[in-house]
Amino acid sequence: MLIDTLHGFEIIDSEISPHTNFHLVIFDDWRSAENFALRIGVPEHGLILKSSQGEIIKEIQDVDSSRKILDAMPDYERPLTMETDMRAMRNPTHMKIIGMATENLLASIFCLCPVCATPGFKIVNSINCLPCLQCGTPTRLVRRHVYECSTCLYTEQRKLNMNEGYGDPQYCDDCNP
């Protein structure tokens, strides 16, 4: 988010991604914890350990540390939950998505409204139904993007340059059900 207090506007952007490494495992034995830790990418990715009594231990960066912590846990604290640490400083996968969101924000900042020249003229909606190249049936492919200025509320539709305005038949529900 960028907040321009001098000119009185905000620019907000994000990145939505299915690429995450968030996982958790509930376990009683060390082998399950070790397998989980190796699967999620320790030591590059951190771990969080939670006991059944509510104790939370963060900053676990390697398999040996997690074993020492587990060995020190009394039986009444079990079963234990181990999960991926999703804080950016301990999760390069999450950090990459945050970087992409930052790039999106920068692109929005440098896109000026054609009417009032305020930064943040960005895509707020998409219009689907690009016709199929083979049969002409509307597809789910995006035909145009709708841009909007958050300051003067000017909107504009911009056509995408895709295949002369037609969609590939692989995206057509009639040609490729």
C-alpha cells in the first residue's frame, strides 16, 4: 500500500498465488517431524512447533534444533503440531509472493490516469467472452480489462492484443469440453 497524505490518495495492490508451502503435521514421533521438516525445505524455510497445551516455539531453522526441542517436551504436551513458518523473514516462498505484490504496486504507481494524471490508474475488472477462433462461441478468456482512477473515478476499457480478438479453441467449452 502507498498512502500519499499530501495529495490524499491510496494505491493498494496485491498478488494472489496458489504457490505456497504452508503445511502442518500433528505427530507423536520424531520420524514424522523429521520427514515433515525436510519436505517443507528446512533450513531455508522455518518451522513453528505448537504443543497440545498451547505453547508455541518459533525460530526453528534446522532439524537438529527441532529434535532437541521435541526431546525436551513432556508427554502431557503431546501430540505436537509442526507447521511452516509463514513469516516472510523465515519463508522464501512467501517472500517471493510479497516481492511480486511489490512489483504490482510499483506498476500501479507508475500508471497515471489519462484524465487527472493521478498515479494508480489500474485494472479493477476484466470482461470475458473472447470468441473462439474456430466456432465463435464465447470463451472464458479475457477480452478487455477495465481500468479505473481511484481519485476522479474515470474508467476505461482496454482491449487485449490476443490472436486478433479470438480465443484459442483449447479454451472453448464447445470445441474442447
